Amino acid sequence: MLQNEQEFIRILKERLEGTLAREELDDIVSDYSEHFRMGKESGRTDEELCKSLGSPEDIARELKALHLVKKAENSKSCRNIFHAVIATLGLGLFNLVFVLVPFLILLVMLFVVFIVGILFAVFGPVGFVFSLIQLAGQPAFAIWLNPAAGAFFAISITTMGLLLIIGDYYLARFFYRVGIRYLKWNISVITDTEEI
Amino acid sequence: MSAKEPGDDMFADLVSRLNLSGLTVTKIILWLLAITIVSFVIGVGILAVFGDLPGGHGKTASPFVESGSLGNTSSFPLEGATYGSVGITMGAGELTVRGGAPEDTLMEATVFYRNAEWQPVIAESVNGSQKSITMTDKGHTAKEWVAVHSPNTWDVQLSNQVPLDLTVHTGAGDTSLDLSHLNLASLVVENGAGDTEITLGSAPVPGSVEINLGIGDLTLRVPKSGNTRIIVHSGVGDVSRSGFVEQGEFFTTPGYDPERPVTEIRVKQGVGSTSLEAV
Amino acid sequence: MNIQFKKGVLEICVLSVLAHKDCYGYELVNEISKRIDISEGTIYPLLHRLKDEGYVTTYLQESAGGAPRKYYRLTESGRKEEHEQKEEWMRFCASVNALLEGKNNAAE
């Protein structure tokens, strides 16, 4: 691919414009500009330098992913972690397996725990009320054979539901942090390249 | 790294919005955990003492309860009636209804229960040549439920001799109806929670046959030679139809002929599997 | 598709070179690419990241040619990190070598 310095820098800028802060982007650009300058001073051509640096698209992708992961680390929110994961996926197809799948599994797990918690917390009190009605003598509401025991079971189901919901929150927090570390590791260690 | 602002961290946000400090959350968790464990243990304890644990046998510890189980049989003769109507209402327990009552008897019911106060109320009435019987669970007061251990078992035999309207309502428990030898005029079965097993005969039922179940499995057996069509509305659960033919929204017995007298069965089921068998 | 894990080693290489002396960008890239065949472009994002994590700082210095160059220098925590990673790498190499030699002995 025939390229020159302007192309290289242009592509970098184009890819990173919306994401990186102005200051950071200028920093990066100056790094590569300086590299080109030094290279040319040693007598290398634009083309040669471009080839040895590698694809600016790949570099931009890595920088973008790093930036978004850092952002998700500093400011914990659903949308930030979501963006960070998406950017990391862009680093290579294999990340569909190593990043996307675990991420989806985690989401499903958190969701299921939450739903079960809600169900318990809602139907626990309902069961409790039914038990009381049953104890008061209404066989039509008979949902278990021993309503006295049933009432206590209903209580424990309700509190268990609440515990599940609270536990889910802590689980989410834990996996958020672990996730950030994992993404950082993923970005720094693995690269998918056609050449080399 | 920039200083953290309140809106930046959705986790911190959530906690602060609920106006809790870390310390209070821990307390809440410990309380919830304690209540869960204690309630569960109490529940199990109640079952253990009063004997409703699966596989366990009850202890008759209460002064309200007479030891041993009581059973008695009541017989209700036809007395010349040529048509019968039987209504059975049971709150919770096991119910079996079958044909083969002795000659000239409309209904013979055998009831097993722990406490004499649990004896069902049976009322008869006569209207011309029709005799009606209702058998009803009185309903249980709190004292009885805590003091008494199930089982509550009714075994009802009905007459094969006269046409019968049969209505069965059960709140909770397994219901087993072998109506294959009965001369059934109409049938209504309602079971709130529990498994239901119904076997019908080949004679067509002129009236409606309605089966409404809340939670539990249904097994419905119909002779292949009967002229039967069944429509099923099932909420959650599989519907299996061995031996039946699917015709539109109905399941029919093989050789179904709408020109001849038909038994039409309507099944409504909430949660549970529906097993239709043409035998 | 060709997944490579050379990138993982890049960090310890960069830290090691900087542990010996401060370098400017181009110099660092040359030092490393002399020994390892790797896309040079990824070294700059790496330096960027190391700076973010506080292992490395930069300063400008006038050069003979006139234009100031950006130099990279290891911080205290950078040195510690370099030390740790080097030890870990040495241990890893030793284990791998032991395995390899063990296998060769068995083959003989």
C-alpha cells in the first residue's frame, strides 16, 4: 500500500477525532510526525516508514479501545463499558470468542439472577398472604398442605429474593472491575495482523 | 486522572440515591440473611413436628387429635330415582371417583381423615325423579390445620345405572376419576393444584365435559372406539396426544364421525403437561 | 487471520531499554526493531499507555539538529514494574528451558 506521511496522519486523525480529546490526539500525532521526521533524516523514504509502522487503522483502533476502556474505568456506567467492549471487539475477530461471548454470558447471568430475585420478592408476599387466608379457613386458597409452615417459607422466599437482588448489584460491580482489567490485558497482549 | 464526580459512577450513584452508607447496607444484608434462615428453619420445624415432610409420618401430638385415622363409609340409595346429580367439593386432599356402586345405590363414599371434625358434609335432595347429592369439605379452621396432619382421602363410588351429572371441585391435591363404566350425562372437573387423571367410557356424553386445571399434570384417557373430540387450551406445558387425530383445533378419536353422537371435551390448563391417550 | 502474542513481550522490552537509558521515540523504536520483528507503530500507543499508568514520563530536550525531541524516562514505579516483569520473564524462560531440555534428555 503506497502511503505517505500525510495519508498516515490523516487516517489517524480521521479515526480518532470524535473519541480522543484534542490534546491527546495532538500528542499522538506529534509522536508519529516526529518519527517520520527522524526517519527521513536518516534517509528512509515515506513509503518505507509507512510500511514499518504498520497500518494506521490498526493503530487507531488500539488507541481508541485503550481510551474507551480507560474512560469506562474512571466513569463507571453501562454505556461506557458497552463502548469499551465494542471497541475491543474491533481489534480482531477472535475477540468475538474471547470478549463478546464472556460479556454476553455475564449479562445473561446478571439478568437471570435479577429476574429470579424479583420473582421471589413479588411472589413471596403473595404466598404469605395466601397462607394467612388459608389459615383463616378458606380452602379455595389452599396452595400448600401446611399453611403455617407455608407462611414461614413465604417469608424466607421473600427475603431471599431481596438478597438475590442486592447480591446481583455486588456481582455487577465486581464483574465490571474484573472486566476492565481483562479488556486492558486483551488490548495490550493480543493483536491480529495480516502481515508479520 | 480526573477527579471523580458524583454522576460518573453508576454504582456509587445507586447507593447514594438510596441514601445508604456502606455500613447500613451490610446490616440490611445480615438481617435479610438471618430472616431467610430463621424462617426456613421454622417452616421445616413445623413440617417435622406436624408430619408433612415428604416420606415422613405424622405424629399426633395435639390434644385435639384422636389417634389413628378415622374412616367411615356412607351410602346413599337411589330410591327409585332415574337421574342423578353429584357435586363434590374438596379443599385439599386426595380424591378418587369411580363407578361400580352397589345395586340401587347412587353414591357410596368412604372418607379417611384424622379429626372427626373434618368429616365432609353430605346433603341429599330429591326433585321428581332426579336425586342430587353434594359432598362438601367444610373448610378448615386455623386450629385444625396446625393440629392435624393430612392425609385427607375420599373414595367415592357412583352408580353405573342412571345417567349422572358429575361436578368435581378440588382446591389442591391429586384427583383420580375412573368414569369408564358410568352413564355420564355431563362432567365438570376443576382442580386448582395437583395432578388429575380422568378415564372416560365409550358411551358418548350428551352434555358438556369441561376440565379446568390450574397447576398440575393432566392425563385424560378415552377409548379409541368412542366418538370423541377434544379441544385443549394449555398455558405452559407440553400437550401429547397419543392415538388421536388432529383436525383443525380439535383432537379426535380415529374413526370420528360428527354425524353420530359426539363427546366433546374442553380442556383448559394453566401450568402442566397434558397427556391425551386414546386407548 | 494471524494472532500474535509478541505484543505482550513488547512492554517488558520497552521498559528494559528505558531502564538503561532515556530515549526519544524514534531511538526506542529502532533499538527494539533491531532485535524483534514487530509492527513499529504499536510502540507509540504502548508508550502512551505506560505514561497513563505512571510508569514513564516525558520531557523535551534540545537536539543537535535544532528541533526539540520528546524523551521518555522511567519513573520510580516504572523501575519497580520493570524489575518485576523481568523476574517473571526470567522465571518463565527458565521453566520453558527446563521443559525443553528435559524432553531432549528423554529423547536421547
